[in-house]
Amino acid sequence: MSDETWIPQPSEETQPFFDGAKEGKLRLQACGDCNAWFFPLVHICQNCGSTNLSWQDASGRGTVYSWAQLQRPYHPRHRDRLPLILAQIDIEEGARLNSNVVGVEPENLKVGDAVEVTFEQFDDGGVLPVFKPV
Ligand SMILES: [Zn+2]
């Protein structure tokens, strides 16, 4: 498990994702030809091969596909947040996101639970989408 996997790094190409988060939107790439959604960044639609990709605001609704608890800090942003719930979230639009689930005790979280996006602001100024139970 690397930081690159769990904590997206801003770059010129991924900037719309981070700008979206600052605006309170879950902004992801979507294919204009087949309407498949992607995370992380792709350059060609993995569903139909199209390059007609654009950034769109997702509904922010999803379900928990899998999750685990992080007990040790692997990144400065983990401090004061442990145990942190690392989760894969299947969003309504079809993409699977690595994120965190907040606002729930681990013993009360189940695979298949409905969640919705919320946003966490970090001391370093970054903002990331995370999910909370509906
Ligand atoms: Zn496509």
C-alpha cells in the first residue's frame, strides 16, 4: 500500500479532481461515448477505447465494496485520524474509488453499506473526498 494508491497527488492532469474537492464536488473522468467513469486517471476509456474523456461531477453516492482499518500512520495526513477506515467505494456511476469512510465506528461498518461523499480539509491545505454512511 503506497501513498500513491491511497492519497492522490495533484498534478497538471489530476488538478480537476482536486479543484472539484475544494468546490465540494466529486469530480472524476467520464467517457463521452459510453458514459463509463474512471478513477484513478486514464488516458483512454477502458470500456470502449475512446479518448473522448472529460471531467464530470459525480453524484457522490455509493456503496462500500471493501474496507480495512489503518492502525499506524503512513502519511502525515493520517495523524490524529487513526484508526482510519480505508475503503473501496463503488460509486453509483460505476467507478471504484480508494477513499476513507468517516463518521462511523469500524464495528458498525459493513460491506454493501450506502455512503455519500463528504470532504476533509487537511492542515496542509489539501482537500479530499471521503465518504460517510448515509
Ligand atoms: Zn467509453
